[in-house]
Amino acid sequence: MIRISVVIPSRKRTALLERVWFSLIKQDGISAGEYDIIIIADGLDEPELLPFRAPQSVSNWKYERIPHAGPARARNIGAFQSRGQILLFLGDDTIAAPNLLAEHLKFHAQNPAALCVGRIDMPDQYDLSNLDIFLQHGAQFSFPDRGKQLDFWQCYSANLSLPRSLFQSLSGFNERFSEPAWEDIEFGYRASRQYGIYYCPDACVIHDHPSDYNHFVERQKILGKSVCLLLELHPELDSYFKIREYPMRRWLKGILSMGAVVWLGQRLYPMMTKLAYCGLVNYYFRLIRYQFFYRGYRSCQEKKER
């Protein structure tokens, strides 16, 4: 009997996906016949077949390529094709700890009507950049103590599990989100109205995705653009995120996102990478995030007004 299904949307990360795959086929505390692995390749430019050799001993898996539509649709398709009573969503760059599946199953045995967000760590071998530290301990993947309930905005799909029945009651991820941005937070918001979302640090993955300046700023622009859809679906969240605010604050945001200020921030980046991580470095990355997030948001708003 399939107890838990692992669903992985994948987009242009074949080498990392292989590492994720092999971390899953050797799991402690669960037999190979008790789980399946569903990989949905998001785009017809992805490999038509599983791009690496699957051991003959592993039979409960499926790989499917679909037209590019974003991770929300890929996860929904993967969940529909899976067979487990528990669904575990991972990223194609999140490498499973040997006990990952067992820990998620243990959580749901004790919490049958809840969502579980597992721990997301960086690889030990990394010489962490200041940007990685900022993302790991501040802006991203920052969780409370064991067993504490999470806010909806911490519902990261890089290591998220829930019963299939709960997933179906929520109608899955909203497929209007075509980018990997806010679709899991929006899902978490809807889920938090009915169910608890909890942190389980024993269910761990390694997030093998070091960041650099260019990737970081492009990511912020995508987040800024996609938040428009989030606020369209749930306008009440503006009081939480404080994006559409009183004129003076909007004016200050506009100044921060001006080309000259953005250019200055880029010029300061090499210096900030050499400093020991401190309050100044943290504040710098917060400003960079703010600049490009708001630029993305403004571009979305301007497009709507045309």
C-alpha cells in the first residue's frame, strides 16, 4: 500500500533533480513499496523521458512532461496521478534526508488534520555568502521552534506535506499563478483558514541552490509581479503585506526603485560580500529586496493600467 507520495515539479534543473531522486530511493523507516515518486517536468523543452537511469528495484515512480504552465499546475497534476494518502511536495533542488519520509508520516500520524512544513537547510560544504545567510536566516525559511504553528506565509512548498483529503478540500494550488512565486503562500493562506500549519524540524531537506546577485534581484521582480494576483484574489491581505499604502510611503518606495538608487545598490554589492555579516549587511539586502520587489509590482500595475 502506498502511504506517502512525493510530488516534484521540475524546470531546467536536470542535474539537481538527479540528486533529489537518488536521495529519495534510499529512505530509512519505510519500504520501497510504501511510497511513490511523481516528477512533472514543466515544459516541452524538458527531456521527454526520465533523464537518468532509474534502478530496477524502484518501480513506484512516474515521470511526465507537460506544456509549461508553472509549478502550481505541475503539482496539481502530480498529486492527481499519485496514490498515497499523504502528499509530500518537494522542489527539484531539495535533497531529502534519509529519514524524511518517515518523519513526515510520523507527524501526520500524530496530527491527522494539519499541514507539515519540514526544515530547509543549506549544504554543509557551502562557504555561505552574505546573501545566502540573509535568505536562510532572515527573508526565507525562517521558522519558529519545534511544533509551533506557522503563519500562512511560511507555507513553503519546498518541503510541505498534508493529507490527500485536505489537499482535495482546498482544490489544490491555484493554477492562475504561472510563476514560482506566491502560489504556495496563497495555498497556505486558504489552508490556514481551516487547518493548522506546523513546523517539523526533524523532516529535513537540503536546499542546494546558492544565490547570486542577479538571480536574487530577478527573483524579487517576479515576486513583485506575482503579488498583484495574490492581492487580486485576496485583497484583505494588503493590510498584512502593506503594499498598497498611504501616498507618502508609496512615494518613498518609488524613490527606492529609481534607476540611480538601484545602480548604487548594485555598485555596493561587492563590498557587502566582503564584510562580516552584520546589521548593516542585513539592512542592505533588505533594501535590495525592497527595490526590485517594488519595481516588479509597479511594472504589473502599469501593465494593468494600459
